[in-house]
Amino acid sequence: MSEALELTPRDAWNHALLESAHPPGWQNPQPAARYDLVVLGGGTAGLVSAIVSVGLGARVALVEQALLGGDCLNTGCVPSKTLIRSARAAADARAATQLGVRAGAVEVDFVAVMERVRRVRAEIAPHDSAQRFAGLGVDVFLGHGRFTGPDALEVGGATLRFKRAVIATGGRPAPPPIPGLADAAAKLVVRNAFFFGRRRAADLIIPWCTYTDPEVAHVGLSAREAEARRIAIDTFQAPLAANDRARADGDGEGFLKVHVKKGSDRIAGATLVARHAGEGIAPIAMAMAGGIGLGRLVDLILPYPTQTELVKNVAGAYTRTRLTPFAARVLRALIRLAR
Ligand SMILES: Cc1cc2nc3c(=O)[nH]c(=O)nc-3n(C[C@H](O)[C@H](O)[C@H](O)COP(=O)(O)OP(=O)(O)OC[C@H]3O[C@@H](n4cnc5c(N)ncnc54)[C@H](O)[C@@H]3O)c2cc1C
């Protein structure tokens, strides 16, 4: 039986979290003769490596010493965004008079805020749970894992033999981490491990977001990076204040800036500063991943009014630069003929 973990406070939500992320009384399975892949560490990177590999038909063992879900579920992404939501609600309530709403004195009940953090964490935990991964065919071992040879790892007194291993034991504070890289890098590791791939993490398009208010989201190259790599770019920009929905929402602070490779509409990078920039950067990231140029985004039909329309504003700024004086004269002549 695996070692039990204690979480404080001992409330219903932490109990539910443990039931998923480190079930008390969990029985480690009988190890297979040899695994195609042993994954050490059950955080985002380890879970993604395990689930992708087992989906490909590999025999997989996953080893986690503490809570499945790692930092992201238990102390990082999920708790911090849940906490930020409460902070935002308090800030919105305080700013409500600017929108013509009198909400009265705002009081933050920190105990209730933290209980909600634990509830949300516990509600999401089944997705990363030992039961779910076991059900998908992954052999889940709870306990401290230790390599004892080039093809052997020991956990809870059992020895797991393997052909390949992924070490996904997380990091310590060091150079700035790139959020989202863990998940993306895990898929790359599996692809390289099983399909003789040689792709590097540097080849991936990885958007990131800083969850301030307004949020700052970015994808691809910044102007400074483009300059350092001697990549010539043109930059197109639109302020959020020009967007009808942003004005209605009272979110006029921000902008979208898109860099294209000089002389083309190929998107090299983009920065969005907006209240929900993490959501709003998605169309640009998709366009980059799909090789869709900025010029084509001008034809997008979007619901009105939405903040995503800012993408069309920037695309429009690009297409206007394509209109040479000659093309403009031809266009005017065509319009006259059509009257
Ligand atoms: C406050 C905060 C907020 C964050 N917000 C975001 C965000 O909004 N978006 C985002 O994308 N990222 C965010 N991150 C970063 C994100 O949490 C990490 O990128 C991610 O958790 C890394 O996953 P990982 O699997 O590499 O490592 P980890 O999550 O650290 O997982 C490693 C796992 O390995 C286990 N382990 C280690 N050694 C052993 C061993 N010997 N045997 C068995 N198990 C072992 C550990 O117990 C742990 O569970 C945030 C981080 C923090 C701290």
C-alpha cells in the first residue's frame, strides 16, 4: 500500500482532492515485466506524457510521490487563477460606481475565498486522478521513485523495468519559466521518443500570458527578438480604446500589436494587452499554427461587438498598406463602374 498524505485543513475539499490526487490506501499495481515508458513525476508534463503514450498503445507506468496534478493543479495555475477571480470580483465591486452601480462597502471574506480555491481544486482533480489514469491503462505507482539502473526504477519496494523513461519531476525557481511549455514539451518528448522525431521545443509556437489586470499575452517573436535574430518585420497595432465592446465594458486600457515578416503577411509574433488577453491571443496563435497570414484575417466574420474584432482592426491596418496608389485608382474606377 502507498504512503498516506496529509493535507491541511482537513476539510471535505482537501479530502476530495486526496481521493483523486493521492488516494489513501492506494494499492500500487503488480509491475509489468517491462514498460515501454516509465514516467517519473505526475505533474502536467508527466500526466500528458503518460496519457499520450498509452493512447498510442504503449505500456506505461506513472510514478508520483505527492499529489497527481503537480504544481499546476495543487499550488500553481488552478489555485492562483481561482484566487485572482475573487480579487477581480472585489475590484469590480469597488469600481462598480463608475458603471452607475452602487454596490456598497466591499468586504473580502478570505476564509471563504480560500475554501473556494480548495473546492475548485478538488472539482478539477478527478481529471488528473489516479483512478482516471488507471482506467485509461496507465499503471499508477504512488511513492518516491529512484533510478537504480539505466533501465530500472524503484518505487515502494517494487522495481519497474523500462525501455524509455521521461523525467518530469518539475523545476525549482531559476530562469523565468515559460507557462504552457510543460504541456507542449511533454507531447514533443513522446513524439520524439516513439517516432524517431527530432523536433525541438524552440520549434513550437507557445503563447504565454501574465495574469495581471489588464492581462499581457504574447505569442511568437517580440520586436526585440526579431531584431536580435536579424528578422525584418513590419508592425501593425490597434488600441483597445477603438474597440466598441471594450468601451462598453469599460476595458479601454490595452492594445493589440502584430509583427509580420517584412514584405509578407506571415505573422512573426503578437502581443495583446487586454483584460482577457489570455483568451484573446488564441486567434493569432491559431493563425500562426495554421500558417494563415494577417491579410486573410481581415475577412473574418465575427460577432459584433466583441473585443476579438481588434484582430480585424489590425488586419485592416495591414491590408491598407497593400493598397498601392495604382491599385487604389483601379479600385475607385471599378466602384464607379459598378454604380
Ligand atoms: C503560482 C504559480 C502559478 C502558475 N500559473 C500558471 C499558469 O497560469 N499557466 C501555466 O501554464 N503555468 C503556470 N504555472 C507553472 C506550472 O505550474 C508549471 O509549469 C507546471 O506545473 C510544470 O509541470 P511539471 O509536470 O513539469 O512539474 P510539476 O508540476 O512540478 O510536477 C512534478 C511532479 O513530480 C513529482 N516528483 C518529483 N520528484 C519525484 C520522485 N523522485 N518520485 C516521484 N515523484 C516525483 C512531484 O511531486 C510533482 O508532482 C504556475 C506556477 C506557479 C508556482
